Amino acid sequence: MTRIVIVGGGYAGFYTAFKLEKLLRRGEAEVVVIDPLPYMTYQPFLPEVAAGSIEARHAIVPLRRHLPKTRVITGRVTGVDHAKKKVTVTPEGFADFSLDYDHLVITAGAVSRTFPIPGVADCAIGMKTIEEAIAIRDRVIDNLHVAADLPPGKARDRLLTVVVIGGGFAGIEAFAELRSMVSAMLKEFPTLSIDDTHFHLIEAMDRIMPEVSLKSSLWVIKNLEQRQAHIHLNTQLENAVDGKLKLSNGMTIETDMVIWTAGVKAHSMLGGTGIPLDDRERICAGADLRVVEGTEVIEGLWSAGDVARVPDLSGGGVGGYCVPNAQHAVRQGKVLAKNLVAVLREEEPKNYVHKNLGAVAGLGVGYGVFQSGNFAVTGFLAWVMHRFYHGFAIPMFERKARVFTNWLVHVFWGRDFSSVRKVQRPREFFEEFATRPASETKKAKVLAR
């Protein structure tokens, strides 16, 4: 049986497998998805997960549950030999193994793009995974609990300061949602006021959210300033050692929470494999989503999503190529599946063409912005549009139902401000009180001296 191996279970990978399950005839091909995680993350919901508006498990789509005809392998692809049509798979903590394929679909997605700024690698956290969103939520909530019992001063200010680096959609949404959450939490902390909390967003360019009009972006800045969330344009982060942020505008900010959202880059897992990459390490793909080397199609090799450089035939792409976003990844995955099946049946694949439908962002409960061409909506209506769009866009009816139930519950009881940060070190409590053999206890005392 023909074997189709999909590397990456994100948007493009999930939708490729999902569409293949519907299109393939019984026994026509075996589909295999390989990903380090057994679920797809619906990334537009990460800011709301961080702000306690959506339960973290409801913002992910379990691969095995929703791809019942697909073989799912939890591991990393650490090698590709297309000449022999083999991939090397490395499960976490176990030995490598090889897997043969007839067609390889690479949809490995993107990772956070950082710069060699001192301290960033040690103190910052991204907003690309569900684990990062959970960690941010728990840290911010725990910091408020600790700060509430501290006297005014540098220690308390540091705990109550949140800094976001990057003014694109991901950064602005995370920044605004966290501001909304902390503002709502203050009613539970009589010793704290909004003036005690400090929110700063650092953007190197002269504007935020390039996906919307300048007028809409200025409305977002004004709205956030009214909520005591400050945006610093034309400003760069120069140093972040030990959480002491030095900015190019001369400001110094001390914080316990630095969130990095300053762009993404293609997942760099393909160096040395011989697969053609451009100067940004994106896979060179044609409009039909087959990998190309120059003008030559490489048979049996496909790519889509953020890891691929796909021509934007609609004419709206930056530099002539599709921008890395969920709109393109989802639709490319569906088209790729159709084209792959067409090739299996000796039919002609079709080109991917999609015109940007617009952009919508949630800025905390009750605030949003929507832009499509010259048409823009801001405020409460845009927030409702954001929730309806993404509530229905997350795949699978079961996931949609869970998300809308979250929002319905919050209408009556508000967001859940519970923190379970200790779950990130689950054995700490057990180890503290565990009885050890006498020899180990004696050894531990000697080492302590």
C-alpha cells in the first residue's frame, strides 16, 4: 500500500491528514502523521488560554481522536533521505527507527524567531505553544498572590510588571488579554490597585499590527493606553539580563515576566537533508504545493504551512509569497490533500489560490478589532466577531462545543483565576517529605555541609 508520511501535526499537517481520510478510498494509501506532540494547538486561542478565558485542553485537538484512520507517531523526525525515501524518527527517551514512505509531506510549522540579545534566552518565554500559555497564566496569577502581601517597592513592582516584545497580532492579543485578566483579578486583592500593575509592549517599528489599517492600529493603542497598558513604538530591547530590561529609548524596566512574540521563522529541522530551502530556511514549494528545485518538481515531496515558501497567486503576499498564518496553513493543507490524491490517481494537481479574508483580534473581554480591505470594526462588535469566527474555525464540533461552553460559563461566573503552576514540578512536594534509606539521608547531610 502507498504510504504517505506527514511531518508535523499542526494546522497544515492536521488538515492534510483530515482531508486525506475523506478522499482516499479504502486500501488506497496509508497515512502516517509524525509529531512530538499528540495534538494540534489552535494558536489563535493561546492569548485567551493565558488569560483564563479558555480551558487549555479545549484549545488543542487530539490527533488520534480526530484522525481515526491515520497512524499517529509521537516523536521527532531527525533525518530525511528522500533518495531512499526514508525518514528517521526519534521518540522522546527511546532509540531512533526508520520509516519508509512513498510520499513525504513536510508541514513542520514555525518556531519563535529571536535575536542574540543578552538575557532573552534565559528569562523570556514565547507564545507559540499551549504549554507556554499555561505557564504565563500561572506565573502572572501567582505573582499577584505574592505581591498582594508585599509592601510597595521594587520587589512588588517587579512581580506586577508584564512586558511583551513584539507588536504583531500575537503580541497585541497576548498583551491585551493579560491586561484584561489582571484588571478583572484586582477585585480579589484589596491591597492592590490598577496603578500598582505595569504593562509595557515593546515594538521596534513605528506601528503595531501591520495586518490592519493605520487608523485601526491607532485605535488599539488608544484603547490600551486607557486601560493603563503602554506601547513603546520605535523601541528596541537591548538587554534583558536577570529580568532588568534596558530599552533603546533609555527606559529600564524590571520584570518577572517577559513574553517574546517578535516574529516567527520556519522550523529549522531540514538542514543537511538535501531538501531545497531558501535563504530563510523555508522549503521551496510550487503553487501546487509540490517541492521544487528551481523549476523542477521533486516527485513524492510536498510542503505547506509556515515551513514552506508558497507563491501567493492572489497577489497579496509579501514578496510574492504566502505569509505564515493560519488562514493559509489550513487551506493549503486541504488543497495539498486533494492534489496528492490527484497524483495518486494520475490526475493533474491544481494550484493553491487564496485571497486574504481579513484579520480579527480579541483585545480582552469586550474589546476587539476587525479589518477586511477598507472595512474595519472596533470595540465590542469586533470582539463578538472574533469569538464567533474562531469559535467556529477551531476544527471538530466537539472542540467548538467545549470552547463555546467555556465562554457561556464565564458569562455567569467570570474567568477562572486558579493557578496550578506547581504542576510543572509535580514531584517537588513528594520528594520534600519522602523517607529515604539511612545511607542516602547521611550522604545528603554531608553534601549539604
